Amino acid sequence: MTEPNHPQTGANQWGPGHPPTAPAQPPGFAPQPQGAPGYGYPAQPAGAPGYGYPAPVQQGHGYPQQQAAPAPMAGAVLSIGDITVMGEQIVTPAGQMPLRGAVWNATDMSHTEEKIPTHAIVLAIVFFLFCLLGLFFLLMKEKKTTGYIQITVTSAGRHHSTMIPAQDPNTFPAVMGQINYARSLSGM
């Protein structure tokens, strides 16, 4: 540290009295011919592959090359009610939340009733009068599921809840499969 670094020519000319100067041509862009629109196209070095083809792998001085991070997913990966998982985000009507570290919960608030349908009672009475086999119509059962399944997601201090109507007894296991998939995506 005996001698200070000497500035390059023109490098110390900056400040209020010296406005910045833009380069004549942005680096990496091909020069535009006269009369061409003002849109710049990236210059392709000689021997570079065309658009959409991967670049050739170049080894770097004997050191192992770092693998590129996977590209984020573009489309909707999962949709549960009005909650959609897209790439690294959870999209809800209230806004976006980060996917990483999200907490997913599901609550089954549905119930299934089993009863004898009205037409089975009518058939049992009619056929009881003709033969005793009419009582077998009372063995007919009808299952009806009513209620909702509540899905909640919490991430980065935000919370969103949605209700999914239960169509049949298999709705809750199907929704739990989606929730478990969302949990696995949140842990990545």
C-alpha cells in the first residue's frame, strides 16, 4: 500500500458537472441498419446454437461445474377450491403467498346419512299384499352426504380458508390426497 491506484483516463470525470454518457451501442446487441425499427436483437456469436437448443457444455479449468437450478414451474400445478399452486407461489383471491413453508390443513365437516328411500317403502307395502317377498324392498338403502370440507393454508403470516362441498363419502379422501401433495410441494 505504498502507492495509490491511479485512475484510468476519464474514470474520475463524474458528478453533477459531468452527465453520464451512454455507449453508442448496447453490449450484446447487433448494430441496427438505417431505417430498421428500434428493436434490438441479441447478437449471436459464431458457432452458437440456434434459438431453443441448449448451449454446448464447456468445462471450466478442471473445477466441477455447478448444476443449473431447475426452472420454476409455469402453469398451475394444483388447484383446491379457490386455492391454486403455481410455481413457487400459492395464489388465492386475497393475494399470493410463498409456497415454501406453507402449512396446509383440512377439516371434514360433512356427514353421511343412510335411510330407506320412499319408493322402497311403497313397493314393500304393495308387494306385501300380493306375496311376502315385498319385505325385501325394505333392505334397499340410500346414502346421502351433506356438508363441506374446509381447507386452510397459512404462509408468511397470511391465512386463507376455502370450503369444498362434499359430494359423496369419498370426497374427503380425495381432497386429503391433494392436500398431501401440496404439503410435499411446500417442503421442497
